[in-house]
Amino acid sequence: MIDLPASLALLTSPAILFFFVGAAAAFARSDLTIPEPVAKALSLYLMLCIGFKGGVEARAAGLNGDFLAAAGIGILLSALLPLLAFAILRRSPRLDRSTICALAATYGSVSVVTFAAGQQHLASVGLDSGGYMAAVLALMETPAILTALLLLNGAGRGQPGQRRTVLREVFVGAATVMLLGSFLVGTLSGAAGMTRLELFVGPLFQGALCFFLLDIGLIAARRLMEGGRKLTPGVIAFAIGFPLLSAAIALGLARLAGLEVGNAALLTILAGSASYIAVPAAMRLAAPQADPGVFVTASLAITFPFNLIVGIALYTAAATWLWR
């Protein structure tokens, strides 16, 4: 099982606690609010940091066969899992298309904190994982967002000219440009670029993340109070069941690709996680009408603690058993 003090340390990290501070303030009817221009700037800043650090990690990992196999599986999962999630969620009559797409992106993308907890658990049970898995993490954050934006804009419907317009809007939107552009900059500049921007994308990132999750907590709780019926038992069941399904798919693909057990376990943990940083930041810009009271709450209040308490240990045990 996961080391309990370590799990509690993650649950009591400043960023997570600030989310609950924001939620508590909203439930208490506080007038606390974050100005929209500030909130948008925070979203852009977080995506810049995530993309840049991912690019640096990808360059450091190089192009060895194990990395390419893990990266290929990760990108495939991130791009296609939102389609499966969308197919399941579209049956819910209480969720609008924007919120369904945001949920699909949330459960196709990944959680950095869950990844860190997974690394810690693997070390505690004596399993090694490659350093390049941090680059796989970065590569898995963006494809799910792109797939969700395509679903949101109805790509594939209408005339060819309309489809081209939708695709253009998706790939030149603020969220996409910032994530992919900063990833490219990080890849090109590498460790030298990280040295120059270390303060900007390192320590300052943590403070901005606290501010961002405070705002997300405010918004999520207020939206939840306005339309709490949207967080139905079906959505709650999805927030637990879909990560298990995603993890099972990832584990099977990792076995077929011949990944080492530690890397396979960590890839499975990533697939079973759900984003509460990159996707909310992207959806705030690309789909502000999506309800964070549903997709952020499902990810952060249901899936995240489930993975810390049960999921990570379960995925690791499954990988260990399958690789015997």
C-alpha cells in the first residue's frame, strides 16, 4: 500500500489546500474573487511552464527505443481516451456538450501530483522507472486537450470548408499555441534554457499554482451550488470507473510493447490519473462555458484521493503480477 504519511503530505500540499480554501470561501458566501484578467494571465503562465518543462525533459530523454515506445503509447492514450470518455458521458442528459468535452479532456490528460506519488510508491516497493517517464508525462498532457477541442467544435461535421475553419481555430487557439509553443521552446533550448528560466518556471510556478487553484476552488464551488445536480451519481461513478478502465488499457498496451515493469506501472498510473491543472487552465481559455463545478470537482475531489488511497497501489500490483 501507499505510505500513509506520504499520501497525507500530498493531500495537505499548499496547492491542494488552496483549492479547498477557495471552495470553503464560496460555500460561506464570501465576496472573495479573482479578477478575470488575472485569472487568464495565470492560466497562460501555468501552460507556459508546463509546456516548457516538458520540452526540456523530452530533449534530455533523447530518442532511445524505450522512451519512444512509452511516449507513443502515452500520446495514443491521451489522444483517444477522450473519445471513449465522450461516448460514455454523452448519455448524461444533465451535462452540456462543453462540460462533457472538458470531462473527456480531464480524464484523457494526466496529473503531475499523481505521477509524483506513483514514483514515490514504486521506489518504496523496489521498482525502478526511467527518468524519461517525466517526458512521457509532459507529452500526455496536450493531446487530450486537442481531442476535446475538436469534439467541442464538432470537427468532422459540415462542409470541408467548415471543418478547415474548426481545425484552424483549434490549432491556433490561445491554449494550444501556449502549450505547444512553450513545449517547442523547451525542446530547442534544453537545459541551458531551463537554467535561464529556472526561477520563472520553478519556485514561482508553485505560488501561481496556489493562486490558480484558489480561483478554481471558488469557481467550482459556486458552479456546484448553482447546479449541483449535474454532479450526479453517474458522474461520480465515472470519476472512479473510467480511471480503472484507462489504467487497464494502458497496462495491456505496455505489456504488448515490452516495457519494463516499473515503466509500465508508472505509465498505468498516468493513464489512471486525471488533470486538474493543464485542462482547467486550457478550458478556461478555450471553453469558458464548461462547468468546473463538474470536471474540476470530479478530478480533484474524487479521482485524485481515490488514486492516492487505492489506485496507485492497485495499478502497481497489477503490473507486478502481470510481469511475473
